[in-house]
Amino acid sequence: MKRFRDLQWCRDGAAAVEFAILAPVFILVLMTLIAYGIYLSVAHSVQQIAADAARTAVAGITESEREQLVDTFVTNSTLNDTFLKRDKLKVTVAADPTNSNQFTVSVEYDAKDLPIWNIYSFALPDKTIKRFATIRMGGI
């Protein structure tokens, strides 16, 4: 009975056991933060490309001029995101169907090559990132 009481008060391995229980949860949370950080960084870059391309397209008078200006902008721009690849971008310029005084630049990015898809099997955002920017034509 004395040995049982001695073991009850002995705390020598408690920290190691607590670490073994909590470390996998902590690592999972940390990796989730990294994965979503990568995804949100790419999504923000895609939105910035759409907004900058739309601002560039304001100079075009016709729809074909706007398309050419957007294509030139995307081709000549420096993509500053590490995970963003130019060949995965699909950019379209079209008149806004609900308002003839506006046009919309839409950007789709195929994010299947991001490293986050290989890390996890739980629910993650869509593998295609879609963003757009709408610009009004002709001033106020």
C-alpha cells in the first residue's frame, strides 16, 4: 500500500505525458494557420490583380481595347506572390449585364498546385479562386 501512495504523489513524468497529449493538437492548429495563411495570401493577390487590371482597363474605349489592356497588364505585371503562377490565371473582361455603364474584370486562379492540399484531408476552401472588380465607365 505504501508503494501505491508513493506513486500517487510522484509527478516526475507529468510534463512529458501532457506534452505527448497536447503536441499533436498544437501542431495541427499551427499547420492549419499556415495553410489558411497561404490560401488567403493567394486569394488577396488574385483580388489585387483583378482590381489593378480593372483600373488599367479604364483607358480603353471599346471592349476589345479593354481586353487588350488587361491582357497586356497581366502579361507585363510582376506577380509578387510566391505561390501565384501566371499560367494558372484566367482573366476575362465583359460588360456588366445588369448595368451598361460598367464593365467587370474577372480573374480565376486554379489553386490546385498550392501545397496546402497535400497537407490536410479535412474541409478546405474551393480549389478555384474567383475574384472580380467592377469599374464604372464615363465618369460620375
